[in-house]
Amino acid sequence: MHCFSFDIETIPDTEFGRRNWDLEGLSDADVGTAMTFMQQQKTGSEFLALHMHRIVAISVAFRSGDGFRVWSLGDRDSNEAEIIQRFFDGIDKYTPELVSWNGSGFDLPVLHYRALLHGVQAPRYWEMGDDDRDFRYNNYLSRFHWRHIDLMDVLAAFQMRGRAPLDEIAVMLGFPGKLGMSGGKVWECWLDGGIDDIRNYCETDVLNTYLVYLRFEFMRGRLDQARLDREYKLVRTTLRDMRQPHLDEFLDAWQ
């Protein structure tokens, strides 16, 4: 079994904002401010519609065979099209079980729109059983299938009122949760040139998601206590060996 726990970080698509609202001549910061203001006037919330987001980081926690790895796709200078293509190439290569927190409600729809924009092909991801019958009743797009597990959706029993933030569930379970950064700070951090901080934050978010996933697998009987402990040990050992400050901080905060 190959498992991809994934997370994305986004900023306003200021290029779209300039075209859609005739905002040529304004800085990215001013276009972003205008976009959120108009969204607030329209909906009462500053949170942009999903097609107005631009992806700046995708991080993955990958469990396969005897190994575990966590990283951000591409490098700090990779463009959006490249990191999206790398994500879907991984699905084409491994046909993994995807794991997310609110992936159905946010990450995947944003990935769809941005892949559409950049002409990214993802035949395995979009397989619905026409070429591979195994996907007819278990594919990445259907809500109640298991190739993509949106933990937020599943744990809420698919009920809106049952949904909870990843940070709070992670802390409840003794995992680090967010460490001084949040999705609401990504735009400001981007404007300040903080792409490395954004990628590091995305990696810790995906680690929280993966650790919650392990507890979920234990709860539904796919891991026993001994196997769960071994999985935790593998994650701890991997992070320790990577010797990166943000991962060391994560380890220190993990009870």
C-alpha cells in the first residue's frame, strides 16, 4: 500500500484578479486586498472562491514499503504548473491512497482548477472505471470511496455540523498542531518572500494529518497497538534523521 497524505498552500491569483476586475497597474498586494474586499462584500467572508486561489506549495507525507518520507514538491523556485504536475505524476506512478484534511472541500477542487489552467494531465486520478474496472466502485472522486480519505469529512460522519479544525484535533490527540503559522498568514508571508517558511508550514500540516490518519486506521482496526507504535517510531526516526529545524520543532512539540 502506498499512502500520500497531502496538503496545499495558496495565495490569491492576482493575475486572474487583474483581468477579471480590470486592476492593471496595481501591485500584487493591492490586487489581493481588492479581491478579498470584493469577496467580503459579496459573501460576508474574505475567503476567496476556490477558483481564485493560486497554489504555492504542495507537501506530501509518503508511506510506502518500509519507508516514510515528508517533503514539499519541487523546490522554492518551482512554478505552480510544475508542482501540480509532480503531484499528479505521483498518483499516476503509485496509485496511492490519498489522505487529506478537507481535501474534498478545498485542496482537490483547487488542484482541479489549477490543473485545468495549466494543462496538467492526470489520467490515473480521473479514472472512473472506463479503463480500469477496479476504479468503478473505488476511485478518487467519489465521496464515499476509499482511494481518497478526507479525514475531516469522514470523522464528521459527512455532516457539516460535525466538522472540526485539524489543529484542534491534532492537539486533542497529543500531536503538535500548528506551530506559529496558519493558512491565514500565508499571503502576508508570501509577500515578504517567505516561500521557505510556507513550505515548512505545509510539511508540518501534512505531518499532523498523517498522524491523525494513523489513529484513524487504529480506530477502524487496520492497525493494532504494536503496529501503531511502530508507525509512530518510523515517523519520529525519519524526522530526527532529516535534521531540519522545523521538523525538530515538530518533534519537540509531539507529546
